[in-house]
Amino acid sequence: MSDPGEPEALDPEDAKIIKLARSARARAGADEGAAVRDVDGRTYAAAAVALPSLQLTALQAAVAAAVSSGATGFEAAAVVTEAGMVDAGSLNAVYDLTPSAPVLRADASGAVVQIHTSETAS
């Protein structure tokens, strides 16, 4: 994982997936929201799923929605959470398709506090 820090300038497309992740989190009243942008520019957003028979993090749910819609790879992903980290299972869901995709972790306000890459994942 990379050290927390502010990016020099946030790409407008990355800002869009952070906004989508914030919206998914708010709509569901969840602790976590996520969004991914596939290699065709399509976006998918989701909140964490906590059912007796199904447990998915927000990022796993967003990846599942993208893959089930035909996504073959990702340009980027974003997770909005107050947690101090994005768990390895969530990161691996992205890296299974695209090891080079950055995963941005933002706080509830949408400020990016960490950028994960497959090279920094543990």
C-alpha cells in the first residue's frame, strides 16, 4: 500500500468515480461505497452487501456488476470509506482483471487519502 497523500491533481474521470462511490454509499446508508471505470469508459457503482447468504465489500460488488455486464478490464477504481484501509480481497478483485489499475481510497468527503497499485498491495 502507498502512504496516504494528496495527489497532485485528480483526473476528472477519477473524480467522477469517487462521486459515484459516495452516492452509492449514501443511497444504501452503508459504511462503504465503490465505483469502477472499465476500459470502455463505462462506470459501475455499488455499496457493500451484507446478507446472511452473501457478503461482498463495495468494491467486490462493483467489480461483480462490471464483470457481469461484460467488462474485460479496468482503468481505475475508487472506494469511499472511513476505514483506514481497503482490504486485500477487494483490491484483488480489481487486480484479477487489471493489475495496473489504481484503486483510490477516499474519505466520506471525497478527499483521496490513498492510492493503491498492485505493486503496493500486500
